[in-house]
Amino acid sequence: MSDLRLIHLTYAGAGKPDASVEFDPALTVIYGASDTGKSFIADSVQYMLGGSNLELVAEAEGYSQILLGLRLPDGSALTLLRVPHNNTIHIYREDLRRLVIRPADAQVTAVHTARSKNSLSLFLLGELGLTELKIRKNDAGGTRGLALSDLVHLSVIPETRMVDPLSPVLHSGATSGKTAAASVVRLLLTGDGDPDVDTGPNAGQRRVNKGKIALLDQIIVDLQVKLTTQENVTELRARQARLQASIDEHSSTLRIITDRHLNVVTDRMRVAEELAGLESRLAEVGDLVSRFLLLEAQYQSDLARLEMVTEAGSILGYFRVGTCVFCGAEPEHQNPGHGEHETTQLHIAVQSEAAKTSALLIDLLPTIQDLRTQFDDLSARRASLIEGTTQIDEEIAAAEQLLAPMRERMEATLQARSSVERALELHERIDELEERRSRLDREGAGPTTRSAEYLSNRTLSPFNDTLRRTLEAWKVPSVESAEYDQYAMDVRAGGRHRATRGKGVRSVLHSAFTIALAKYCLDNSRPHPGFVVLDSPVVTYRGPLSEDVDEDVALTSNVVDHFYRDMLNFPGQAVIIENGDPPADVISQARIYRFAGTGSSRPGFFPTRAAGD
């Protein structure tokens, strides 16, 4: 960890119960009734970090010490002690949360001046490793050291500043402070301080630089000729976003139609496979029916022949026992085993054969009937599948008719996006060359065309992306294309500067700017205290029927819920002070203080009811 963390804020006094809140390393939410001391917490944090004035509330009477616990970058605890209306800050290298009576480990002054050698600003900046950084303080290029107040101003936002039309980066409306404010923003976004002014290059170096500038000017002109559009970077990014949205929409529709086409083709293949199997089975069953019909005919023929043999034997008397039809001998005169046995055995054999053939025929007929039923069922299924195949083929054709124009539109949109990306690349290249030319100008090679405090689009665009993603995560309406306008030193969203919006949107844009700046600095290892304290960031307090509804835009509870849930993923430490209740899922994941007013277990910051919210 290379930044600070707030541990606690405590008011202590002899004979007084301690008034304290402990801050979570990630997210702390303090909410509840108005006039319970919530805003006083933000004012006190700002005061303990070098603020010059703190308006005490009535409930603070009798409290003689203000304690602010800090966690330093090396993990050690630190307690700052300040007596109200006193500029001396006592430093203790331990976590203290009660009335302190022992001597301090060190003493510093809360006020930072150019001649300060022992100030809180220098002490904490030294702990953060930022004492060597300088910022520009005037148009002439004069510099001063970075002060703690420069960072606190951008990370601790009381309610009065949250709704103030004044730019989030300015301390006041005075023109004299604009150069320093712009320099602080540049330092946070780039990580680089302003160099001390020197005498510049010598005459020979200036001549070389002039030649470089002329060459750069020619290259810049050549690149500008290649631009096929008059749109600036912001407009191109807006069109890129629209094209990307169109691509996403077309991709979704194409995916749906393609999936449907794939499903139908899969069904077609399945039906074709089933048809092939049916054709094979039909041929097999048909062949079996033909064979079994031949076998039936053979059985019928055999039975007919046997019946003919029986009838012939009856007519000729072959099968009667008695006088031999051949020799006329009576049975008693016939030799043993003569015709009686032969004719009887022949009769029995004919009857046995006829019975066996009849049994076979009886068994065969149900089989033939079953095969014919199977053949009919298979034929009906085949006809049904053929009919279904026709319908599936029509669905495939319909899907392909839809896919063709959509693929053409997708190709056109992709080409348009590629054109925009090429234009953005040209703008980026031009910005790089202009920045290089600007450096040569600052070295004294020629007249400057852009003030030294301005940032290039290449530097500013990533921060603007973070700002836009923050507002999108909060689902804030009517603030599209949000960006930091460094020339106006204000946040612009929805085509309007923050100063021209209603106070509800001013609060949201100020909060989003503060959070986005912290995210960008923490994610990119830029200088930052590591924490933010926001008082009334998304919903400003409004008494019943005492004010008009903000006509700019209505901030719904949906925005508030998305704001809190996004803050759960904040990379640093956040303290949110609000009136309304946070969502239940946020309450379960953050440190929560609910000030409910008189008669509750926690009426406010002080044990008795406080004012100043």
C-alpha cells in the first residue's frame, strides 16, 4: 500500500463520553436523519488534514481534543491530535482513541506556507514520498512544492462544495488559482511535477529546434490532409461508441438468427438421417414381406397337394384296412407288415405333414401381418418426415434470406468503425507530434501555440474513459459523453458543463469526477491520498416542499443503488455520508453507521443530538 487510510475520528474531553466513528479500510457508509452530525464528520476530517477553520456544533462543547487515526503506507498507525481553534497538530505514532495526556512524539503546524519547514503537509507528503513534486503556480512558469491541501481538496468533499457550481478542481473563483489547480490535475493524471524554469536553450539549440519544429509542422499538415472527416476526437469517439453499439446489436441479432439457422440445419440433418434409416428399414421389411408371401404360397401349395393325396387315397381305398386292393387277399391272408401297415403309415404320414404345414402357416400369417403393419407405419412416418423436410427447407431458406442483408450491414458497420479508428489513430499521432512540438516551443525555439498547462488528448482520454465508465456504472441518465474540459476546468456531460446543471446533477458529476480521479490514480500508481470522503454524493437534502424539484434530471433510487454497489469495488478507501438508506446488500458488506436522531441507540455522531448536517 502506497497511500493513507483513515482509521477513526474521535472527539474526547474530560468528563465527556467519547464521540467516535471507525472507518472501514474499504467502504464506510454513514447515513440517517438530518441534523445528526453526519456532515460535521466530513468537515472534521478536512480540518484534521490541515483545514484552516471548523465551525463547531453545540454538541461539541466541552470536547477539548480531536483525534484522527491514520494508517501509513508502511502499515503503522498514527494519531493526529488537534485542539479546536488551534493550528498546532500533535503527532503520536500509535492508535489513540481516548483523551490523551502524555506528550506528543512530534508537533507540526496545520498551516502550510512556502517557508514552512515543520508542517503537517510536509510530514504526510514525506510519508507518501511526494515531497519532491512541484506544481506550476503562474503563467510565467514559477513553481511551488505540492501541498497536502492540493490533494485533500480533491478527495474530501463536504456537502457545500458538492453542490457548488464552482469547478471541482478550483479552491475559489479567483483567477490566480487556476494555474495551480490545472497543474495539480496534470500532476495526478501524469505523475510528473512541473520542472523549475531555466534559461532555455542556447542560440544553436534554438536554430536546431526551429528546424525540428518546421519538420514537425509539415508532418502534422500531411497527417491532417489524410483525415477524411472534420470530426474532433470527442465526436469520433461518440460515433465509435454508436457504431460499437450498432455492432453489438447486429451481433446479437445475427447470433440469434445464426443459432436458429444452425438449429434448423441440425434438424434437417437429423431428419435426413432418420429418412435414410427408414428407407433402409422399409426395403428390409418389404423384402421380408415378399419372402414370407412366397413361403405362405409354398405352404398353401403343400397343403393342397397333401389334401389331393388324401382325397386320391380315399377314392382308391389306399387308406382303408381290409381286402388288399392290389391282390384281393383278405387281411387274415395277408403277410405281416403287408399293405395294412403301409397304407396306415402313409395315411398317418400325410396327416402329420398336413398338421405340421398348417402349424407353420398359422405361425407365419401373424408375422406377415406384423411386417405389413410395420411397413405401413414406416411408410406413414416416411411421408411425415418428407413433409417436415419441406417445411424445414423453407425455414432454412427464410433464415438465409435474413442473414444475407444483415451480414452486409454488419460488414458496412465494421468498415465504418475501422474508418473511425483510423481517424482516431491519426488524431493520436497528431497529438503526439503537437506535444513534441510544444516541448520544443517551451524550450524557446519559437512562440507557443498552446499553454503549457494543457494536457494532450492521449493523456486525458484514459481519465475521461474512467469518468464515463463510472457514470455508466451508476446508471445516471442524461450525462452521455462525459469528460473533463481542461480549458473550462469543469466537467462536461450531456453537452453541458456541470456549472449549468441543477444541484442534483452537480452533486453526481462532482462525485463521479472525484471517484474517477481516485480510481485512475490508484490504478495507474499516480499520487493520491488513497481515500475519498463524500458528503451527499448522489442525493442532496431537500426539506418537505421547501425547494423546487431539480428540473435538470430526477435521480432515482436506481441511480443511488448502482452508486453504492459500484463503490463496493472502489480500489481505495471510501467514506460515504448520505441521508437515504443504502441497499440491503451494501449494508451487509460495508461498515455502516445509522444516525437515527433522538430516542435511538445511536442518535448521531455525538452521544447527544448534533447540528450541522
